[in-house]
Amino acid sequence: MSDVELTIDGLSVRVPEGSTILDACRKLEIATPTLCYADTLKPVNVCRVCVVEVEGSRALVPSCSRKVEPGMAVHTSSPRVRTSRRMVLELLGSSVDLSRADDALRYLEEYGARPGRFGADAATVAKPVKVDNELYVRDYSRCILCYKCVEACGEEYQNTFAIAVAGRGFGAHISTELDVELPESACVYCGNCVAVCPTGALIGKAEFDLREAGTWDESRQEQANTVCPYCGVGCNLTLHVQDGDIVKVTSPDDHDVTRGNLCVKGRFGYQFVQNRSE
Amino acid sequence: MDLRLLAAAPSDAEREAIDAVAGAPESNGYRVARSDRDRRHLLLPALRAAQRRVGWVSEGALGYACRRLDVPPADAYGVASFYALLALEERPADVLHVCTDLACRLAGAEVPDGAHESPCLGLCERAPASLRTIAGKEPRELQLPETGPPLPQAGVDGLRLLRRIAAGLDPESLDSYRAHGGYAALARALELGREGVIGEVDASHLLGRGGAAFPTGVKWRAVAGQAAFPHYLVCNADESEPGTFKDRTLMESDPFALVEAMTIAAFATGCEHGFVYVRAEYPLAHARLENAFARARAAGLLGDDVMGAGFAFDVELRIGAGAYVCGEETALFQSIEGYRGEPRNKPPFPVEVGLFGKPTVVNNVETLFNVPEILTGDGSAGTRLFCVSGHVGRPGLYELPLGTPLRELLELAEARPPKAVLLGGAAGSFLRPDQLDLELSFEAARAAGVSLGSGVVLVFDESADLVDAVLRIAEFFRDESCGQCVPCRVGTVRQEEALKRLAAGRGNGDELEVLADLEQVMRDASICGLGQTAASAVKSAIDNLGVLT
């Protein structure tokens, strides 16, 4: 495949045909905020925080999904771009609890976003935390509707299709069929939705309980890489260990086979490791 | 697909209604038949059928549709909950939807107890209007009042698109259509050949009449040249822009012309299959089109060998379920395919990757109506339809040469002296009384920084409450945002909040700056045209009329 040459912020760059503007930005080490984008999923380009200005294009374009074209002239920090990015962050910051969304918090600061400017009565997506099973918790007050969990549950990874976006407009939300609780739904508890959630809306029950108790402390946690003990596939596991207990299990995103995914056993079946005799 | 299905069973009536769409089930118990794969595009028709039978979409009906069409229940719930006219809670079989949108508000719309409020029903010339839906064995939908004022230009010379309607054509009779010159254009198209037809459409400089004004000939040539097959033809008849009723009038009163125009378009661009996507609020148009399809088929004007000329084309009606955004072409594809009406990012454009991922021509009803006139008339596309409503003595559909001053149209319609005119609908802009000399052409509108949009001309006289109109427009976009992208999903809510604060005199001094920022992010960063224009009329009311400032 041939290379495509374009300019970004006046700098010339060559990237392989089929690359996105985001890929080209990264090659030039131009920091570009992303929220709904993940290296392991097809871009859905819904958050619009990665928008850039392309000369000749009426509206801004999402850099995460827009493919480069020869001679394209891209601007990533024009006033239009900065305003749109700031506004996207203000809109999210004013409607969603971003207190555990580290990336979003960083961008809010970087772009000087003031979510408070919409007033104290600004509508939010706040709703009660859903604790309806022993493995993971859904706190949709923290959901920015990035669609990653839906993609991971559906055809991108798991093909379980237990969740989808339901409702419309500001009322759009992630839902099981008829909003039934997880144990009544098609969920198989692989937790691949938890793995891709960028805002802490989906977290393991163990983490949730520690956070509720005020004892979750990432600075005290160690990570250990190992291989899943269950079947012969041999998925890589990263054990997150706090005070000698496994508190979370993830899988490396950059592994060619699993790409961050696991099944219910790998992700949640670790209690036997720490069943100590009294 | 290995689906976990809902436990509730459908009633016999629901099963029958869904089977009528999905076909008789194969006797393989609870497993999904192989032949049911890839039939997801029947999801919306199946849910609609169940609701028309029993009045709502029950858990049993939703589950049965999933089983028959191999759709995961969570996914189907996401679809069903997207469309405003599908009810997921039980409700009476007989429901009244009362329009509370711009024209009907001016006409004093009132919502009786138990009735539902509705966005614009496209009946603005007979405002206040409503839609009554009656579920049952023989479901019915009624547009109320059932008839409107007669065509204002009846008997006027020089009409092109409204010519047959003005002359009193029988919309249910193919013979009547032929007696008014019908099917002469298709005959000419067959003589001209594909390239010849595209050449004439190109030469006419026909621009799309749905709102975006894209050159039709360019679109057709792009699809005709695509190597991927099949090519699809889609007629966008999801006319939902508040104040717009032109496509409804054309489909109700001259449906064969749409069939002929689509056949010509299909011939020119190599499409064997066409869809007309009509909003659910237009039941008479549905009936008239189905009748026209059947009669054209029986006369060999649709089917495997159209007019004996050796090319195949057939067309099917698809009906929406209450979603303005589905008038956006890619949201419309999603809807036909059985998904939520969430617009796709462009590029790729529909001419390359459209319906079912194939090259697709999408044309608005009025755009298509121009095609036979171009082939048999003087070759130009020099007129345009305008939907006039509000404070006028003779509301209705007008056809005028492009370039006619707005003032002349207002005089024809016996408009009361306006305080403001909304041009182009909720996605358009407000004009001041001193701007009425605007020429109604694409070029003049662009130069004035406005858009003719879908041809809406809504008149507000001195008595009108413009703050109320602006708040209604903000509410409309908040309700109709699909919710996919952040700028529109949250921006439309923030826009309405800021306007309401100003209207209530509770502003904190920041509102105009907030509104300007919202306008910018929605216009610049939304995925589709809905979000990109969601602040357009509001901005013009503030900047141009000084409303709420």
C-alpha cells in the first residue's frame, strides 16, 4: 500500500493509505483528545472531542475515523477546533459525573472548560447506581454514551448483544432488553464492557465495594502478569493486587489474541486464589 | 445468532400481525430458521404491524419479532424505544396525536385530556391538525381535519409540478394519470438511453429539493458509474421539517408521477429496487402510493420488464415510526435496515456506500417530480414549491418560478402584515418585515445567508408570540435529537435551558454567549444536518429579530 502525504498544522507527514487523521497526528506527536475512540475498537466517532479542521470541509471532521487524503490540510488547534473541543467537554462535564474519568478531567483542564457556566439547574444524566449482581456494577450517572460497551458486547468482540443504546436524545442510555436487571438479561459476565469503559461507569463489584468503603487505593496496588489458569487458550491476565488480595483482573490491550478481552472465568473467577483457611 | 429470547409469549393477534410481515414460520420450534437471517430490515414493519393490531408493542410482540427476524432483544428494544410513535407501554387502541408545532400553535391548537402532543404533522395548511390512530383487526389512521383548503393555484397557467393536481387528476386512476400526459416521460427516457437522461437532468441544473440543494445530475452520474451492485434508489419522503407539507400533497394527489419519476431515475442509474420511505404520519399517502404501485405493476410499468423495454424495476413502501432525524439520508438507511435512526458519518457518501452498504441514489419527492417535467417540458427545473402557512388568508402549496420575490408569494397567499417570516422551517431562519424583497432562488438565499430549505414560508403577524415560537423550536430539536453525538444530544438541552431562563427573566447575563457557543459547536461538530442546524432559527431570531435580547 502506498503512502499518503498531507499537512497538519503546517507540518508535512506521510502515513500509509487508509490511516486516519488521528494516526497522522500521533505520528507527529500532536496530542489529540479522544474519549469514544479505542485502539481496539472500530471508531464510532460520536463524542466529537477529537474534531479537527480540514481545509475545504464545511464542518469539522472527527480525526479518529476520517481517512487521510493526499494533500489534505488539517488544523488541530484553530479557534474553531478549540471552541468545539471545549464545548464538547463542557457539555459532558455539566451533564455527567466525570470524577473518575481521568482522561476527560485532564482535557477539561487543558481546554479551560467551565462546565459550571450552564447554571446549577442544568439537566444531568444522574440516576441510581445499579448493583444487581456480584460481578460488576453499572453507574450510568458516569456514562458519556461512548458506545464502547455496546460495541464490545456486540459484534466487535463478544457477540452476546446483551446491551444496546435505548431511548433517544438526552434520554438515550445503555440498556438491556426492556431495562431488565442483568441476571434476567442475556449478559454472560465476560466483563469486556467493563474493560473498555473510559469513565468508571462500569466497574468490578470488588472495586466498587472498596471504593464505597473508602479503601480503594491505586497507589497501593501492584500489577502481576500471568496466564489464565482455566482453559487451554492461555489468555494473558494482569492481576491488580492491593494488600495481598486480587482486586481486579484485566488483560493487556496490546495482545494480538485477546486485545484486552477475557471471559467470565478469567476476569472474575479469581476468588479461589484468596480463599484462605481461617 | 445464538439469542437469549424474552420469556413473554405473543398473543395470537400479535403473532398473526408479525407473521404477516415476516412470512409463515418454519416448524423448527424455538430455533431461528436459517431463512430468517438477514431479515432484520423487517423489524420496523413487524413492530408497526403488532402495534397497529393491538395498540402497542408488548414484551411478547417484541420477543416474537426478535425470534422471527433473528434480532437480539436488547437491540430490538433499543430500536423500538427510539421511535416516538411506537408505544412500549400499554395504551388504548384509539389514540389522538395533536400537533402542537409552529403553524398549529398559531392556529390555537389545544390538547384534550388523554391525547398525545405531536411534532408537526405536515398538515399546516389546515391547522390546527391532529392524527388519530385506531388499532385493531382493521387498523385505521386519520389525518384530521380530513380535508384541507383546495389548491390555491387551481386554474393557474404555467404550473409544472402541480399541473395535474390543479387540473383535477384522479389520484387513484392510472388512466387519469395517462390522460394528463403520464408515462410520456418514461417513454422519452427509454429513447434517450441512460446517459441521455442523466445529460438532460444535468443540463436542467436541477438541485435537490429536500433542503441540501445538491445537484441531482451529479448524484445520478456518481451512482450510475459505481461498479458495485446492486444499486438502490431511495425516495426520501420522510418530510418532517416543521411547516412542510409539499411532498405529502404530491404523494396524496399525484402518486403515479412519483412512480414514473422513480422508474426513470432507476433506469438512468441502474437500480432494480427502490424504496419510498414515508413518515408514519401520512396514512393517505401510504394508501395512494400502494394503490399506484399495484396498478403500475398490473400494467407492466413496474416489474421484470418495464414497458417491455427489458429493464427491471420495482419499488416498495417503507413507513417510519416518528423520528424527524430519519429524514437525514443515512439515518433513513439505518431505519430501513432495522436499526435506530442514527446518522452515519460521511464520507463515505451514499453514492458509494448507502443502503445495505451499496451505491444508493437518494432523492426527495419534489426533486423526483421535476424529472418527468424536465424530459417532456422545456428542459428546465425552474420552479419550486412553497408551503405557506401561519397568518395567511390562503394557506397551502404554491408553485412559483425560482427568483420570485417573497413579497409576491405573500401577496398571493393573502398574508397579514408580518412581524416575521420563518423561511425553511425549524432548521431555517427568521426574516424581518424589511427583508421580504428576497428573491426565492438558491443563489439569492445563499447571498442573504438564509436557506430555502424545504420551502417553508410560515408567517407570523403582529399578534404572534415569537418567544413562544423560538421556545417551541428549541423543544423540537431537543425531542428530535437522536442522542448519538455530544454536541447535539447535550447542546439541544442546554440551548432550551438558556432560552427558557431568558424567557422567564431569570437570565444570569451569560445566556447569549452560551447560546452563541452552542450554535458554533452544534454547527461545527455534530454528525449530521439535524445537529448542524439545530440552532439556526434560534440564532436568527436572536440576531435578526432581537427576540429575547
